[in-house]
Amino acid sequence: MALRALTASFIVLVSVVTAGSQSWKNTAPESFNATGQILGSTAGVASSIDIKIDRYTSDADHTVLVAAIKSGGHAAFVEALRKAPQVGTVTIGDRSVAVRWARQQPQGQDRRVAVVTDQPVFFFGGGALDAKPTAGFDVALVEFTIDSVGLGKGTMAPAAHLKPGGAIGVEVEDYAGKRVTLTTVRRNMS
């Protein structure tokens, strides 16, 4: 099982956030449609993923989640996450899960968006005869970069376990051992 260090967009989860960092072009509510694909050793899956952000997580709620993962690891983080207000949804097909953490940060002319759901979206490879147990993979992480036109790309860990450690303070263990590639992300224009 490979541990994957979080990418730079997720550093905001464990870093101290300065006042006003969330005010950068606050565009919520907003929604995105992504095309995701993951390839296994014998099969692959492609799907449309809808990400709806009603509002971005406040600095106060963010601080609670950072403190939880730093002091109590994954279990404390999941407990705090499930108590946080719902700020959006991630939907694949007819399955929709609540987003309890959503943040954005500028990256040049683009911005990086990251969301965490309060339960896994799906377990890729979970139905295999030699599949590992699903316990402890309690959340999903979606992160992507979007440009000023509304186009981008990113990744998704549809069933993940977060823990303190690694170079940036947090590591993500993905159930499948590799992330779903979001080959295209499009901001929906209303």
C-alpha cells in the first residue's frame, strides 16, 4: 500500500492560514464537472464527477480541522470533519456525498481548489477477491487547478486515510494505491 504525500494544494490543510487567505476571489457558490479515470492491472473506470461548492470553509472551521489531525490523527480528523457544516457535494452517478471542507488558493493566474468529503466516494478494487479491508478509508479528497477561463485538471482519492507525517505534515493513503486522474475539469457557468 503506497503512501502518497499530498500535493501543494492540500498544504493549506495543515499550514497556519493567514487572515484573508480565503477571500481571494471568493466565487462560491460554484460548481465543476470533471472527467475522471483510473486504470488498474486488469480494468479501468471512467466517469463524470460533479463537484458543487456552496461556500468555502471558514478560517475558524479550518483551524478546528487542522488541530484535530495534528493532535489526534485520522480518527480525530474524521470526527471533527463530520461535525463541520456541509459546504457542498461530490456526485458520481446517483451517489452524492457531503463536502465538509473546501478551500482555494491562488496559484499565479490560476487557483487550486481542494475538497474533502465526510465519507468515501467509492472503493476502486474493493470487489476483488484479494481486496484489502475498507475500514479506515473514511473520506475522499478531490483537488484540481482551474484557470481564469474555467478549465483545469487534477486528481481524486475516492477513498482515503489521512495521517500526520511526511514532508508537509500530512500523508494520504489512497485505498486503490493510486489516484483517479481528473483529465478535464470545467467550471459550470450559470
